[in-house]
Amino acid sequence: MIYLSTYGDERQLAFCAFCGGETGTRDHCPSRVLLDEPYPQNLPVVPACPACNSRFSSNEEYLACLISCVLAGSTDPAAMPREKTMRILTKKPALRARLEQSRIESSSAIMFKPESDRVSAVFTKLAQGHALYELHEPCARPPDEVIIQPLSLMIDIGREQFESPAPADLWPEVGSRAMQRLIVSGDAVHAPWIEVQPERYRFHASPANGIEIRIVINEYLAGYVRWDY
């Protein structure tokens, strides 16, 4: 992804991106557990308080491993499509056992029943980070809408709308990275998708209908998070 400095109001960066409290650390967004090594250069970081910087870690590991297990149809570390999730499941048998308990096998399919609260918490956290990093908009409150589902389960028109959001009626804040990307792309109305790591993570940030953040992890799981103005 193209690295850009923000020129927005610095006061927006004085508080934790996730709870709005005092800051003191920085947190990667997206979380590195969702990416493969070697990591891309200039990974986005946002201000965070020490508590928020650590409290999402177990949920992020859970989501990364859940996606790998779903794609593999198994919780066997040797079957994982990613080396990172293989290492996590090997070192954390309790997590593997928890995922195994959620595995449902029938004659026609293998499914996993996700812990929806944990998945939603991770997508919300990621969206908060992207909103602040790209749009320079703090969203340290619960979102007004969260939708999470596999890309493959989207009907055609839903997939098209997700991949090609309508142009925003409002421009991003002057000086924000999102505003700069509109200028760099040469398209003054359609915000670009930002690919952090190919096949691993991409996101889209827009002030179209409130603050809208779209996220795709492993080209499998998609999330839409929105805050009303």
C-alpha cells in the first residue's frame, strides 16, 4: 500500500482509537496476526491505550485461526493454510480444542459455528482503526451496524455493492489520507480499496453513509461496519 502522512487535525490523534481514553502506545491496524511474514512496509498504526492494545489479542488470534480452520476443514495444525496459524494452534492446544468443539461435520459439509461476539469485536476494532487512520475520524463508540459473512455467501448484487460502493456525497476531511488517495487515484468520487497484503487483507474507508468501513480477510471473510454521523 502507498504510505501517506496525515495532515488532518492532530487533536483527533490525541486519544485511543478504540475507547477514546488517554493514549500512550500505538497499535497495528490490521493486526499482524492477520498478515503473513515478511510484513508489508509501513503498516498502519493508530494511537491506543495500553489496555486496548492488549485486550483484543486473544480474539484476534481466535479469528485468524478460525478462518484457517474453516478453509482447511480441520483444526489439525498440519492442515493449516498459513504457517502463522499452524504455530498458534500448535502452541495453544486450548484454543484448538475450543475450535474443535465448534466444528460440525455432516455427510455433505464441514462447518464451524463461530463465536459471533468475538468475531464482531475484532471487526469493530479493525474498523475503528481504519476510520481514524484513513478518514481521520475517531469512532470510539459502538457502531450502528455490523455485518459479517463469507464473500462466497453474498448474492451477486450484494457482492457487487460490497466491492463497488456508491460514491460518497461528502469528501473526507481535508488532509486525511483518504482525501489524498482520491487525488492520487485521479478519481474524485470513488475511494479506492487499500490492499495491505495480497490475498490476506484489504479494506475500504468512506464517509458515504456515515463512516463506512469494508474489510476482507483472506479473500474469504467480509465485514461491513458503519457509524452514523
